Amino acid sequence: MKKTAKKSPQLLNGFPHMPFDEFPLKRSEDLVVVLEKNMPEGAKVEVTPMEDSHHSPCMEEMVAIMVHNIEEGKEAASDIFTIYQFCPSCHVAVRVL
């Protein structure tokens, strides 16, 4: 029998998954590791609870995972490179930008 290597997610502009692509994810930290390896220079990954956004199947609070270079007081142009939403209860994530 032939063994096949596990496919890593396709990178689109350096980030895994297409926009609106839903995928299983056990922990947000697993995605953060992948994003940190592929993010543009000067960017950072921010993980924050989404207090007013709940996952419709379970009604649990979602978590936002965003790659950006936004800094307070910075006058240069800022960019949001990608945004994911993650439900820690259902272990599902979606790329939204």
C-alpha cells in the first residue's frame, strides 16, 4: 500500500484557506502558528473574543483571529490581511477575509 502525505492547506496570498472556507480546528493556537509562519513582515496575529457574536448552531461566543499591522498612533497606512472566526465549543473555524 502506498502512503500519502497529509496535505497542508492551500495558501492564498500567504494564508491558508479561501475566504468563507469553513474547516475543523481543535484550538485557535494551531491556526495562530500557521498564520505567524506566513504573515507579512511587520504584521501581528491578534486573538480576541467576539462578545456580541455567537455561533448559531451552539450559541457559544466566537473568537476572532486577525492578522494586521494596525498600531495606535501610527500615521502610515494600516492593513488587515486576513480574519478568521473560530467556535471553541464546536471546533470549527471559517476564514471571513
